[in-house]
Amino acid sequence: MAAMIYDGNNGRHVAGSSVCAPGNFSTGSIIEKTSPPASRIASSSRTPCIDELDPPPGSGFAGEMDEFQQGYGKVAAFEDCDPTLNIYRKFGWLHDRTLLHLQDELSELERELKYLDEYDFKDGDHIRLISRRYDYGLLGSGTQSERKDLINEINAKLKEYDELLLRTRQIKALKRPTERAQRSLFSLIKSTQSLVKDESDWIRHSLDLAALSVGTEHGWFNEFLEDSMNNISRRMTRWFFTTSEQRTQAGKEVIQLTSPVRRDNFLRVILTTLALILLLVPVFILFKLQPSHASEVKKKSNYQILTVFLFTLFFSASCSIFTRARRQEVFSATAAYCAVLVIFLGNTSNVVVVTNWLPNLTGG
């Protein structure tokens, strides 16, 4: 397929092809409007082809870690490959300090405006307080008071203050990164020596860090699951949670990328299994605890009630820990779960009592 190449000598675009053309390739560049500096062109005994410079789609050429030299580019590549590593400082102290200064400046302007109003009311022209047009000199009052310039200055300062105030609120609402993500980024920076010590100390400000990525609903459980599998076998973790594209992207760097989709799917399987256990196991236990004779009703009923209590407690704790359900939602779900177990217990108990007492009623 033909490609347009900019000819730096003639100042126009010329048609090119994917086949290497004779002549000096350094006089033009793909898409760019200016010729690249000679120092950026690798010396070679042959002319490079366009196909060699332009990687095929989906090759991941631009995102591979091996393509970046140590430095800020390497750190940016680390943060780009894993959303959990998008960690930056909030500079909360600087925001607060600036807000305090702007607040005091506005307080001074407020005092000046109040003083001007009080002066016009007592010693000046009080009509300026009840007529803006007269105060601004639009009704033949002669001179314009200082109030107009003061109001404009207050308005400009309020815009600056309000903008910083709202921006600070948004920044402070950003959640802190997990300790695991913070340690991972620090280890990557340290192992590759991509930043000097003075310029990498920002990662140590734990209380002032912000994570740009939005955590998943079960973020902490994902980390616990991944750490547990790493303790068993790192190869198994890579096989379960790392895609082939992520392996290519990591290159030779000692970094383990995991797919959020694979982690979430694996977690769904675990939570589905847990939900089945919470529903079927207590039913099975209650069924086995059914009294076979009337004399066992009192004793086994206590065990049945204890079973309902323990599994209801475990269900409520699971909803609170593994989900982001609100308090009223947890309460409603727990009440419904407990109601199911109690209804099952009541139905089975009635059947047992009727079965045991039926021979006595019939005289058998």
C-alpha cells in the first residue's frame, strides 16, 4: 500500500511505496512535516524500508518494556502497563497552604469593602449604597467610587479561590494506592535505577499518594488471591492470570502483569461456589439433624437453631467483606437468607412431628 512521505528538500509530499526506494531516505519522514535530525538516524549501509520502521498492528512494539531505556520513560512505561501503578502525589499540603493564602486575601478585600460601605453611609454619599449606577458614575454623580474596582478584584480572586477549592476537593477524594501497588512501583524504580534518589523519594509519601485507577469491587481479595498463588507457584499465577500480550509487553523485565478480566472471572467462580456452599450446606446439615423420635426433638432443635445462627452470621459477614453492599442491603439480604433457612427448618420439623405422632393417634 502506498504511503505519503514528506520530502524535506522540495517542501512537498510525494507518494511512496512499501518497497525500499533508491536514494537517501533521510531526506523525508513518514507523516512528519520536518526532516529528522541527522543524529537521530541510525547509520546503516542500506536504506531502511517503511515496512521495517512501521510495525504491524497488534505487535505491541511501542509498549514493550525492553524498548525503553532507564529513566523517566521507563517509569512511565511501568505505570502505563498496569493501571494499579498509576500513582502520583496529591500535594495536599501545598493545596491547603495556597487555599489559606487566598482565603486571607479575600478576607482583606472583604474588610476593605465593608469599610468603604461604612464610610459612604456615615461620612460619604450614602446614595452610592442604594444605587449601583450612581456609584459607578452613570447617573451624573461625577466621580466613580473605588467600589467598582474593588468588586472586580474580589470577583477575580473568588474565581481563583473557588477553582482551587473545588479542585482540591476532587484531588483529596482520590483514594490512596494499596501498599502492594506502592511497593511494586518502588521496587521497579529501584531495580531498574530509572530515577535518582532525590527524584524518587516521592513514592515514600504514603499518606500523600493518589491512585488514579478505579479499584475493582473485590480489589483486596484479588490481591490476596494473587499473593496466595504466588506463594504456591509463580508459574501457575502467570499461566492463570497473564495473557500472551502481557508477557510480550513485559519483555525481559522482572515484572508480573496480570489480566483484570481473568482475575475477576476466577473470582466469580470462587464467589459462586461460596454462594452454593452457603445455601446447600446448611440445608444438608438441617436435614441430617432432623429428630427421628419425639424424645430427640428438644436436643436436636438446639443444634438446628445453632446451625441457622452460624450460617446466617457467616452469610452476613461474606456480604460485608466480599461486596460493596450498603448496610441496609446487607441487612435485607441477611434477613431473606435467614428466612429461607427458618422456613425449611419449620417444614421439616412439622413433617417429623406428624410422622412420629401419627401411630399414637391411630392406636398403632
